[in-house]
Amino acid sequence: MVASCGAHIDFHKETVYQVLLTERQVTHALSVLKEYHMPVVLEGPEYVYVNESDFLDDPYVIHLRKELGEHLRNIPTDRSEIQINKMSSIAPTVDARQFVKEMGEDFDVVIHGQGIIEINPAGISKATGIRKVCEMLDIPHENTFAFGDSANDLEMLAYVAHSIAMGNGTEEVKNTAEYVTRSVDEDGILHGLKHYGLI
């Protein structure tokens, strides 16, 4: 399982690869996010951190509370307690170019539609995660397939041999992909697997 946009890989229920942000990186990122008044979700291997008061009535955070229980925690003031792979934030009106500049070279910032921003360790993506799994399991590149629908899938779709865009994906994703399948509500993954003769 490749998770956290390539920053965490589990194999047979054991973590075999992981990139964690340093305390300095977390402190810097939270300082910039505070300056921009951007609420944030910190995503780690053990805990997800969020100040729930920043997301009143937000359906995603309500879902996190229901699914994660005690593994959802408030963001601690002691940054050394925070172990995370990536961050997600909401910024419907932020100047994206200036924000990326202030975040600095330690981060790759992915701008989604609807004001959603992902903040990943620099140089880490779903593509790098797939590459590591292929190296570990000796999987030839021609046997790599990926489904995607949004901005954080673009590098992965460009990397794999066979890229498949979901029918409900963004236009940029559809233009990047080798094949466009049906939407997620129309069994798009099943349809795509059948198209390639994988099932």
C-alpha cells in the first residue's frame, strides 16, 4: 500500500519505507499556514492532527473523527510530538504563487480545485512511491497501471506505463491519461481493469 502521496509504504502490514517531515519543517509550515489563516490537517502514520474548531461542521473532519477515534488528535503546541508525512489545507482565496514561495524548497505544494491544497515533502509523490514498490518487488515498468482523478495524481499518471483517468476526473488528468474510464459512481475502476484485460 502506497499512502500519503508516496511518503509511506506498507508491505504485508509492515512499514518498509517512510518519509517524515522534520520538526523544523513542521514548525515552518505551520507558521506560514497561520500567517495565511489556513486551517490544516496533519497526516501521519499513527495519528492525524487537526484543530477541530478550525473545521466547524466540515464533513471531512466529522468523517475523520468517526473513522479514526483516538487516532485523531488536536495539533500539539510541542512540535516535537508531531510525526507526519504530509499536510492538507483549505485556502479558497490564497495567492498560490506567493504561498508556494513562502513554503520554500522543502515542500511540494499541490493545488486542487475548490481551494484544497496538499503539502508534501519535496521530491515525494505517488510516482516515487510506485517506483520504490516496483524496485522492491522487481516489477517491470510495462506492468504498471494507475487510476487517477485529481492534481496529486498527475506525476503518477505520467510515470506509469498505462495511465487511466476516472470519468469524474479533472480535464488535466484526462488529458494526461492514456485511457479515460467511467466515473467512480459507474464502476470506473472495474471498467478500466476490463479494458486492459486485467480481469
